[in-house]
Amino acid sequence: MRGIAAAVLVFEGMVIFFATLVALDLSDVDDATLWWVGGAASVACVLAAGLLGRRGGYQVGSALQVLVVAAGLVVPVMFFLGGVFAALWFFALYLGRRVERLRSESAG
């Protein structure tokens, strides 16, 4: 489960970074604000992927999904992108738990 969840977070970080670059040209928001919001969200996604092996790592990833969707208050397209990645995140958690349960049932 950790591999799939980490992949979602890393790809989310990359997409947020590239969305920040696009938002610089298309948004009326101040460039410094865009860099702070987009850069912080990108770095947080990658750091959260590294925390998945520790206690509370998945909770950090889940909280990050809420923050990325909330970034839509600064850059409206983030409502959509955050929603897509939040759906991917929770689907990865669901599938990961299901696979782990099936493995434990077949081993036991």
C-alpha cells in the first residue's frame, strides 16, 4: 500500500509544481503568493511520501489532500486538481487495505 500511496503523493507534488508555473501566466494572483502556495504544497507532497513508513504518515497524507483542495481559494483550478488527487489518494488507500486483507486471508 505504501508504494501506491507514495506514488500518488509524488505525482501530485509534480503536478502542483507544473500547475504553479501555468498559474503564473494565467492567474491574477501575485507571483510571490503563487510560489509560496504552490512550492509549499509541492514540497509537502514529496515529504509526506517519505513519511508513509512512519506512524501517522497516512494521516499527514490525508490532511495534505484537504490542504491542496483548499489551495483552490488562491488558485481556483486547484479545486479540480486537488479533488482529482484526493480521489486517487483515497482510492489507493482503499485498494491497499483490500490487497493487504486478501493477502492475510490467503496466508492464514
